[in-house]
Amino acid sequence: MPIRKVSFEETLLRSVVEPRLCVGCASCVISCPFNCLEYSSGGPELISECKMCGICAQVCPRFNTSLSSLERFVFGRERNTTEEFGVYRRILVAQTSSDDVRMVCQDGGLVTSLLIFAIEKGIVNGAAISGKSSDEPLKAVPKLALSRNDILECAGTRYTYSPNLLALKEGVQNNVGKLSFVGTPCQIHAVRKLQMLPLKKYADAISFTVGLFCSESFTYNGLIKSFFQERMGIKLGEVSGINIKGKMILRMKDGEVKAIPLRDVKEYSCTFCRACPDFSAELADISAGGLGLEGWTLTVVRTEVGDEIVSEAESKGVIKTKPLEDKRLIDLLIKMSRRKREVQGGFIH
């Protein structure tokens, strides 16, 4: 695909960054061949004169993105009208077979188990994922995981945004080899645009993608600092985990559980999430989330690559699976998907 030579200023700055549609995924930053862009304050910053190569505009998930063309690239076809939550091969619920994973996972431990399995079997050499900041409690940061212990340390869900493509860049720069990529729907869109262009150094490095169900993420300064710490008086280091099950649930290290109505934290959601049309990571190889489940992961296997990974993990006893028989969960998945698509962001065709 020929790249139209346009500048960062006349494309992403004008149409994405200034209107506050930028998700902060860092696809533009990692793709700039002249290192004109730097990741700063949750998004790209122009630090030297733009050379007008046009690549940043081609890989941004919020600039001239056609979901139908990405569907054709990933699946060989566009989804039909009955596929309310995207193209898929099968849908199931899954649970880890590992006690180690069960101790640290968010829901069923599917994603953690698949990543460990893929590394230990040599399917990949590492994973670009989110982890926990060592300096700021409860803050998500990109992590390049290279071992079972690395994956276990990063298990669980963070509800602040992590630009995981920076971990992908680290893996490519360090010649790690094949990588799995785990991210939110907007990050999966960015990865698919990198692959479709293609930017070969990234396209060739990614073995499979896992997309996480996502209604919205929250700002660290808003949710964690202003609400949890200042308004609620919570000591951040005493929080062992956060989950959302109809409410925001905080589990404290002393065993106390605090339930917070979602309406109380809505104002701290990231503004760019309001323009996102994808709840269930419809372009990933495998999509996963704890939607309506306790101790299990709702799993949407979308591609042949994803099916191979899940099937092998099943056959080796790494995960336990069962068919999704509860129609209420399907209805909830459809409802959440429709709700996200109803938001008109103006950047998806």
C-alpha cells in the first residue's frame, strides 16, 4: 500500500491528538523511522521536525481506520449482521489448571496460562503485556515478559491505561524473537494496522494476539490518586486487587472488600474511551474477559492461530474448558458490544 507523505501535524495532531481522541497506544511513536515522536504524558509528542513519511497516520487506530478492511485482513471476510460481537470460530469458558496461576489471576486465569504455556513450549519467546509500576501503586505500565515468573508477576487486571506497544518495541529492539501481544481493543486495532501496512519488524515478530474485553479505562491521577487515595483515604499499597463485577470491587490485603458503585467513578474514565466501538476486541486472535463469571474466563476464539493455541493448551491440560451454555452471558456480550458501537466517534468507517 503506497504511503501518502503527510506530516504528523496535519494528520494525527489535528485530527486525533487535539480533539482528544488519541488513546495513547504509542503505535505512532514506535513506528516513526526518524524518531521524531516521543511518548510523553500519555501520548505522542513531536520532539524534532517531522520528515513527512506518513507512517504514523497509517498505523494510528483512530485515524481513517476501516474496521471492514481490517476484518478482511484478519479473517478473510467482513463479519455478517448476525455476528454481533465480531467474527469467531468458537466461544467457551475457560479456567486455569495451575494453582500458581489461580493464586494471582483475575478471573479464570486463561490469559496468564496461555502466555506461560506459549513461552514454555517455545511458541513465543516473550509477551508484550501490562504490569505493575514499581514506583506508583496500582498504576499499569508496559512490560516485556520473558519467563513464567515474569508472567505471574503481571497477572491480574489494571484499570489504568498501559501503552503495551512500547513493550512490543522493546522486544523487537532486543531481538527477543516471536512475541505474543496482550492488549485492549484499541491496541489490537493498532497491532492489526501495523501488520496490514505492513511494518515488517513488528508484523513478523507477533505470533498471536489476545484482546481483553474493555468498557473503559481510567486515569491514574483521577481514579487512583484523587478518588481512592484522597477522597476515600485508601492506602494504595494496601490494595491487593481491583475487579469490576457490576461494581468496582477493591480487595484489601487484610481481607476487607470495598464495593464502589460505577457511577461514583465514571467521571475518572478516559475521555477517548467514549469514542471506541469495540468491547470484545473483535480483531484479536483470542478475546477474553470475566464478563458475568466468577472463577472462569469468557473466551472468544476468533482465528485459526488462536484456535491452535487454545486447543493445544486444552489437550495438554493447561486449561479446563466447557461450552458456553448460559444464554444470559451471550445476551450480555451482545448488549455490551452494541452499547460500544452506538458511540459515534467519527473515526471508524
